[in-house]
Amino acid sequence: MKHIYFLSLIILTCLISACSTKTDPVPTNTVKTNTPTTPTTPTTPTTPTTPTTPTTPTTPTVPVNWLNNYYPTRVFKNGNVGRGLKTDAAGNIYIAGYFSGTIYGDPLTKQFPLSTVENYGLYIIKISPDGKHIWSRSVTGVFNEQYCTMNLDAAGNVYIGASFKGNVNFGNNKVEYGNGPSVYSGLIAKFDNNGNYVWSTALRDQDWLYFHDLAIDASGNVYAVGNYESLKMVNYPLSLPASVGGTQLFVAKYDSNGNNLWGLPFFGAVNTLINSCVTIDKDNNLVLAVTAKGNFGYYDIDKKYTTLYYEGRSTMLTKITGAGRYVWLKRLTEVDLSRVTEIVSSADGNIYLSGQYNPSGSISYDTYIKMAPSGDFNWIKKVPSTLGYKNGIALNSANEVFATGTFLSTVTIDGLSTTSTSMQSTYLLKMTNLKGTAIWLKSLSADATTHIITGHHVASQPNGKIILSGTYSGSINKILDPATKVTGSSNYTQLYLTQFTDK
């Protein structure tokens, strides 16, 4: 009986509980009546406005993180062109180039103005990894806009090389004098990582001297490369043998305090030197690339003469020790570059070149080449439909290769394609270092078919981001959020600097 009694109690309890659940209309109806109105919350994220906004600016084929537009108050044709782009170990960014009138170190807020009263001024700007102004400096004088370069040492000190007439003024009564108001001289100047002037020196010739490139070794020694047009050069421990005249190449080494250590003369046929660039390899050797015509040779520090002869135009590469001694001299036979533009060396000693190949005069290819530490050819990559402007090359910490240049219409590489939607556009290419195989190919286009955007220099940051600099005319708003106004002049060339993500 007890069991039956307890069983009856359990059944009765269950029935009461079931009935109370079913007959309690308030919670059930409240949940049901409120639930239909709640979908407004889940539907809100699906409102197309938020997700669609980023894609509105016409296919940003590169995920651009930020963009700075350096726009002077008094502009001029081909003005304000960036001639150098570097990043340091902390990811800070350095740019250098020429300007006229006033340029702002912080272009977004129009603060930190730099001004020049001469035809051209030289600017150097340091920028944080996220695009914020740190410091900016200017050098006033009469400069040649075609010849300017910039590099860094391991401590983040900045070195600039340029060609100038008359004298240049660094401020605070620091003036460097050239060979007079009608003759170009060479200039090397050092600034510390806070932008303070450290030293400067002039490379003087009896006639014209043009500055091409400079490189810094692990000890802070500076290697300068350029060309001259007479037989006598100041600061050269070697006396130059008589030559046929014309444009000849020089390499000069300076210590970290700006004292000249040695100089080497290079020789070729009359007026055939087209361009030269230089890098330092892992063993602190100097690697020099030169595009010229005909005979090419030089005396090393021991007065050993080495030469190569090729009747037409060609690109020569030579490796020289830090003491100025010959290691090897080779001619690039795999492609006839019309111009070598940049050279970099990887941590394992391999050498990478950028340049232009122009086989018919109407078709141009931006060209990228890898060579072994011995100077032996490894691979070549040609980018079609390019315009023969300045193109650039850089490596990241994994020795992957980044390249940039300017193209028309559509570029296709290793099955990857990108299309221009403006008159001229910038391509960005990432390649493996093993075979030069394309990993990705992207592009930046200006706002209209009459506008132009070009790619000149590329650099990598330790955080994996990529920095690109180049020029544009018109406007380039569509590669950013439309709220950020980046408009220049359709008649003049302006400088832009941008960061994008490697993916």
C-alpha cells in the first residue's frame, strides 16, 4: 500500500507540473509575441551599408592600410618626386626627394612645413610604422632632380646623396660648397636617427659630376657611385689614367665620419654610361651594377686593371671588397637591359636586380633578376605592358621578393592577372626567391581614366606590412575610404606613400 501511495503521489505531482506549464500563458505568449520583433536585431548586421562600404571605393585590389599624400604649395612638372624609400629594424619609414615651394612633413594635418626659395629643395621625412610623422628636414640649394638617393645604416642614421650647383645650406650655418654656380658637384650628408645634421662632404670635379647611388656597410662606411666628365677628381688617392673623355664612372669610399678612404675610376666608351647602382653583401663586399655601352673596366686599389668588352649596350656587375680589391666582373648575357634601376643583396648573399628591357623601342618590360653570390645567373622575370619608368625591388626577412612598376591595360604573370582602370596604374608583385614564381599580383589605379598612378619604390617592414611609394596626377581616392581626400593636380606629379598588407 505504501508503494502504491508513493507512486500515486509521483504521478499526481507530474500531472500538476505538466498542467501548470501548459496553462501558464504569460511566459509562453510573451516569448512568442516578443520574438518576432526581436529579428530587427539579427537583421541589423545584414543591412548592406556596413559591409558594402569598404568595397564601394572601386575594387581596392590592394588592402591599403593608410596613405600619405605629399602635395607642395608651389608645384612643378615632374616635381616632388620621391627618390628614396627605406625602412629600419623598428619598421619606421624614411623617404627623400626633391620639392619646390612648401611641402608638409605631416600632409594630413598640414603641419611641419618645409620650404625652399631655390628651384629645388631636398627633403627627408621619417614616418612611424603606422604612417605618422616623426621628423622632417630640408636642404636648400640648386639640385639636379634626376640625381638623388638615400640609404640607412643599422642604427637608423640617414645618408643622402645628390648633385648640386653652387652651395647647399643645412641650416645653423652649415654650408657645403661645390665647384661654382654653373657646375654640378656631388653631395653626401649624414643625419642621425633623430634628424640632426652630423656631417657632409662634397665630391668635386673640374667639370660635371652626377651622383647615382650610395650604400652603407655594417661599420657605417659609405660607398658612393656616380659619373664625372674630366680627368681630375678631388679626394682620390689614385691618379686617373688618361681617358678619351666623355662620361666615366667612379666609386668612392668614406668612413663613418665622412673621411675619404679610397676611390676607383671606371672606364667605358665616350658618353655611354646609362646608370649604376650599388649594394653591400653579407660579407661587406660592394656589388655594383652598371648599364653602359662598349668597353668597361676599372683599376682596383692595387692598380690591377680588369675589363670586359661588348660592342653594344649591356649590364655589367662587379664585386669589390671593402678594401677596394677586385673579386669578379661579369656581363649579364640573359637579357639586354636598357637600364638597371635598383640592386639589393639578401642575407644569404644572393643579388637581385630591377631594370627595364626594351627590345623593340615600343614594347617595354620591367625586369627582375636573381644572381648567385658568385655573380652567376639564377632566374629572370619579365613584366609585360610596362612603361619603362622607374621600377623597384625589395626583400622581406624571408627573402621573398617584392617588385613594383607602372603598366597599361592588363598584366599577366604566371597565370595571375590584374587590370588598370586608369590611364596608368601601379602593379605590385610578390615572388618566391627560389625560382621567381609569382605568389600574388595586385594593382593600384587612380580615380579616372585620365588620371595616373605610378610605382617607383617598395620596402618591407618587420611586421610583414609592405610600403610603396610613387607618383600620381589627378586623384587616388578610390584606393582608400572615400572620406579620406587625396587629390592632387591633374597637371603635375605628386608623391604618395602607402602601406598595404602582404596577403
